[in-house]
Amino acid sequence: MPELKPIKGARALLFERLIDLDPSSTSELRPFRTLSPRDLRGSVRRELARLLDTRRHVSARVVDTREQLSVLDYGIPDISDLLPRSLTDRQLMAAVIRQAVQAFEPRLGQVQVSVDPDDKDPRTVVVRIEGNLRYGSVVEAVSFPVALRVRQMETEGHGAGA
């Protein structure tokens, strides 16, 4: 029986293993089962982007962040009514994003989320997701900054006071 060797990296997600990276090739060089540490960070970054791009049909203002989430709750609540310049609203954004990351990105531990206004765009916030990424016996501190559009510009004749 061959001796088992420890791998450097982490197991690839199911959907990442199912993607054909070279559809024109008729054979695969080797099965895609593990991710290098660099590829793992990229995989987590992509999953965080998908999570933040998906909205649940409930306002962030009515979400209970103590509540346990299920797969039906994937994504973050609707944040379009929150104000990027409001400290209270940014704290609420951080809480609901942290809850979603803890529920749907188990590869990150000790998750911390900060939300700051974007100086260049009043409708955007800069979200920084930090945590510990574990692969094998290694624990790496990681940080993922993400620009997130919160509010849509209102057109003339629409919105408040119209």
C-alpha cells in the first residue's frame, strides 16, 4: 500500500472541480482536487465576491444577526436603504456581512468585517473582510478588500420629494 503524503494546500470546492479549465482538450492531465495556498486565497476571494453580489429579499434593517442562516438565506440582506456615510448604517452592514461570511465561507475563521466610506464615490463603501485561512497545519491571516455599491443614483423626477 502506498504511503500517504501530506498535501500542501486545500481541497478544491466541488464546483471548482467540475469546471473544465480547457474545454478544447479531450483529456485531463491530472484531476483537479487540491488548491495551492495562492489558489485557495483566490477561491475564497471569488466566493466572497459571489456572496456579496447576492441579495436576500429582506432589508438589513430587519435582520437578526443572532439568527442561524440556512442555504435559503445565501447572500447578504438588501442594503440599498443604508447610507454609506452613516456610522450606524456601516456598522449594520459590517454585522450582516460578517454573519453571511461566517455562515457561507467556512474556510475563514475568526472573521472580522470593517466597512468604510469610499472617498471617491458617495454610493460605495469599502468592505474589508479579515480572518484566518487554514490549510493543512498552516493558519494564515488574510484580508480581502471589496468595493461594494450600496445606493443607486436617483434619476430626476424619482425618489424623495418627487
